[in-house]
Amino acid sequence: VDMNRANEVRPIFRSLGDIAQANLININSYAGMMSFVRRYHIVYRDDFDKAREELETKSNKITADIKKAFKELNQLEADSHQIQKYLENVQAHKRYTQTNDKNEKYDLNDANRNYESAVVYIEKNNIRAADITYANLDKINTRIEVLYQKIDELKDSRKSTREDIRRLDIIQKNNEEIFGKEITRPVSEEQDKEARSQR
């Protein structure tokens, strides 16, 4: 389309605006739509399927990475909680086992139970004695913060990818209005190269 020919350009802008408004997606300019199309190398109808497959694969990989990060996060948060319980209550446990004073034992009972439950968790999860330190606890908590940030970034990336899939579907659905009817792939390789260079 010759952008200087207003009568031809105006309907394209109008149709793109209607599409964007109807689908709550910001493809409201010819230039913006074409930028999106170029990004995914779309020239012919079958390019839509290839682009969608690539985006779906990317989205699925991001989802898998999010699940993996959450699994590590949940494990580290549980480790952090139990190591902290152990460290905070180990002295109370020692005193609990040493004293014969019933009142003191009563006062130390909750702390002793917290210690014992932490020991059960530590043994079950094969946490080494050398790792039950405040220094290692700080390392674990730092890693937890990093994972939260990573998960947020992955979620943003997945959201952007899914928005691109929706944009792609909108453009594909309305491709004849935007590209015209003749966007089938030509037979010769030369024609294919020429069409892609023009797009």
C-alpha cells in the first residue's frame, strides 16, 4: 500500500483499530502490525502456523522453567524454615535434656518439640551437619530471593509470549483484510525471496 494514498491507507487503519479494540490488544497501527509480522518473518499463510508453533514451544518451555524454579523454591523455603528452627531451639533442647526441674521442662517443652521436629526433617532430607549454620541459612535465603525474582521475570516473559500468540491469531484471522487475498507461497525459490524482501 502506498502510504501517500489516503483513500487506500485509511481503511487499513480503521480495520486494524477495530480488531485491536475488539480484542483488547494494542495492534492499532499499520506500522505496529507490520513490525510484529516482520519479527516473526510472516509473509505467507503457512508462516502463521510456523510462528505460532515457535511461540507455543517458547511458552511451554517458560512454563516448565517456572515449575522447576518453584520446585527449588519450595524445597529451599522448607529447608530454611527447619534449619532456623533447629538453630533457634538447639540450646533449649540441651537444657531440656539436662534439667530435672519440672517447671523448667514445662517452659522448655515447646522449644524442645520444635527442635525435635526440625531434626526429623533434617534427617529425612539428608541435610549435612556442616550445613546447619547461620552462614548457610543466609546463603539459602539469598537464593530464595533470587528465585522469586527469576520467577517474576519468567512470568512476565510468558505473559508477553502469550500476548504475541493472541496478536498472531488476530492477524491470521484478518490476514486477507491486512495483506490482501494473494499471500499463498509461490512455487519458485526466486519468487519466495523476492516476496520476503518486499515484506
